[in-house]
Amino acid sequence: MNSTWQAYLQARNAVVQDGCITHYSDAAAELKCTRSDMVLADLSHFGLIHFSGEDAQTFLQGQLSCDVRKVDSSTAQYGSYSTPKGRMLASFLLWHDGGGYMMQLSSALQVAIRKRLSMFVLRAKVELADNSDTLVRMGVAGNRAAALLAEVVGAVPTTHLGVIHAQQGSIIRLGQDRFELVILPEQAPALWQRLSKEAVPVGAPCWDWLEIKAGIPVITPATQEQFIPQMANLQAIGGVSFQKGCYPGQEIVARTQYLGKIKRRMYLANIQSLKPVAAGDELFSADMAEQSSGMVVNAAPSPDGGFDVLAVIQTSSVEAGKIHWHALDGPTLEIMPLPYSL
């Protein structure tokens, strides 16, 4: 997290833990606002890798699950980076800033993924850089988010995952009422001050909850190499191309898509628990006895109590009956509908 930007937010009651804004003094109130009001969040808990050079597109096309050729200055895409066995090492949002490609992923994975990708550059004319602290990212969400940003910035993208590059920086439309701004640190305080007049500042857990409700998985160290992209519904959000050429894990991903039904997929659910629920937690069901039937991908406190989660679960176990957190006698998952079709 940019140190100057962090100091600015801390002067405005931000509580920082491990480079992440946890809340602004009242986490419960912020969570309730996230459900019903317009909110503003710092997104420094995501890292940024910048890819530049004349071979950047070709290089990324040969490494990632999404079709990088469809990512341009006006269109972003979700995607994943996997092992040769098709297991996801990272999930990300990818866009083009005019000078190269920006990959936004869990900050805890940024260093390792950048190092791994750098190993495969070889003679390609590609440069990788850590832009996590050189750019500030803000999330704005709520039913008036588009109107507010249009008023403050001048225009907003009209299509899903559309991108506009304005004088203040880049704006990405993540949903009907959810946007991300990518700006220089020196421009951030004035923009934050203007937006916070109408949007309530909230911590990262509130933004994570919005991501979960949108059905967007974020791979973290706890879930690396646990899922192939289809298990985490990447194909449903445009994160997998079945028409492009080879990339690590492509054979496994394609074979799964064309030769067999996915036996595990990601569900949205609520777990009523006073104890923290976390990514990597195992799930159990009677039909699987003592064997785990699923794993939590992401979790965040819910405004309705307990935790809302994205979890990859055996479809047969969901159809058979109740899914439990941590143990067969643990809290039951209440499965909820995702905002997209599979």
C-alpha cells in the first residue's frame, strides 16, 4: 500500500492491518451501509502487475485462460493462471491502460506470480513491474454510483467490464452498480474527499462481500492449486476461452469442458457462525462421510449475520442434502442463487 496514501486514510480514521483497510471505526455499521447505501473502498488489498513491451499480448495469450486479444483500452476481462495440471495459481482482472496490461490479483500472490511469470519470458520483449504502490485503486458501489462518478469524473463505462480512461485515471465497470477507479496517488486525496461526501468509506471486508455476492472468486494462498477454472465458475464470468491456443493447463481445462460434467462447482452460501469463516476451510456432508465434500473459496461477514461465502462443493453432495462447515455437526450452509447462470 502506498505509504502516503495510507497516511492520508489513517488520518481519516482508517484502521490498517497488513496493508489492508479493515474498517473506519465501526465495521458493523459499514457492512449495513454496503447493503443499502453508496460506499467507497480502498482496494489496496489487491496487487497489480504491469506487463509492457511489444510481445506482451503474445506472452500473456500463451499463459492465461482468458483470450487476451479481446482485452483492449475499452474492455477488461477476468481470467486465471494455472499449473500445467490446470489448477489455478491465481485469478485476476486484466485490462489495458494504454501502455500495457494490468493484472489485478490478491496482493498476497502478487510477488510469487510475478516471479513465476518472469521465468517464462525468455527472449520475449516483455517487462513485468509491480505497480501495486504506484497506483491507487478505489471501489465505488451503490445505486447512485454511476451518477456520482459521471458527475465527478465526467463519464462512466456503459457496458459490463467496460473501461474508460479519463483525466483522473481509468474507470472499470464491474457491475451495474459497482465501479473501480485506478488513479495516481497524488490525485487520490482530492477524489476521495469529493466521493466521500456522498459515499460512505468502508473497509476491505465490505468490498470482499460485494465480490462474493457478485460470484467473483479470488484465489488466495489458502486456495492455490485447489481448483480448475470451471470449478470456480470462471467460464461463467468470461474468464476462460475455449477457442484460443495453448496455455498452461489448457488441455485439462478443455477436456473437462468437452468430455465430462463438472463434478464440483462454486456456490454462493451463508454460514451462520460466530467464529470466523475463512478461505481454505473444508466442508462436509453425510454422503461423503469423513471425506471433505468442498472448500471455502472466499468468505466475508454478512449484513444478515454470519458469513457469506463462495465455496466449491461436490454437486452430488449439494443435491443429496445439507453441507456443513468444518465438520458433519458444524453449521449448515444455506445455498443462495448466484447472479449469473452456469
